[in-house]
Amino acid sequence: MSEESILAAFKSPEEAEAAAAKLRALRAIDLQIDRIDRYQGNDVQQVMNPLSGDFASLGNLTQAAEWFSPDAGILGASDTTASGMSDGGQGMPTGRDILLTVVVEESTRPLAVRVIEQCGGEI
């Protein structure tokens, strides 16, 4: 049989876990729950010494973040908070920021979709 993957967004980890439990009962092949972060690969670090000019990047100085991915560093530097001139946009994503990824048999997909939607997920 062939496999199908489903991506579903939830408002809370509890909703996603409830769906995951039911999907495991349906013998899901693979299942993962993640939180969608503002910038993937961001790990907050202490700024070294901004007064002496000893800092890694603008994101490091204004956001106290050390970027472990060049792409995440570019996104961080383009954020409105990086300039220090804005206090907007500092919050994390709101709403559906929990991602459930599941792989099921093709024949099980319609039932899996129904389970996800009944648990509050959006595909």
C-alpha cells in the first residue's frame, strides 16, 4: 500500500496530543508534533560586550540572540525589532502554532483527516 502524509495545525499541544493518540490507534506509520517558532534555529545567548563593540551581529546585539543558521540570522536582522526603533512584532506566533505531521496508509487517510478535524486541527 502507498503512504500519505498529512500536515495539520492546532491551537494547543493538548489538541495535537489528543489527535496523536487517536492516530496511533489507527496505526499511523509516523507521527511528530512540533511548535512553529518565529525563527527556526534561534537560541538565546548573552551578548558578549556591546559597549566595546564585541558582538556577533545586529541580531545578537538588539535581540540577545545567537543565530546558528545563516538563514535564521538574515531573518532575525530583517525583523522590525532588530533596529531597536520598534517594539512591535516581538511576540511569538499566535493561533495555530502547533504542527502535527503524520504518515498513514492511503486507505486510512479519510478517517485520519476526520479525527484531526474533530480534535480541532486544520489541514
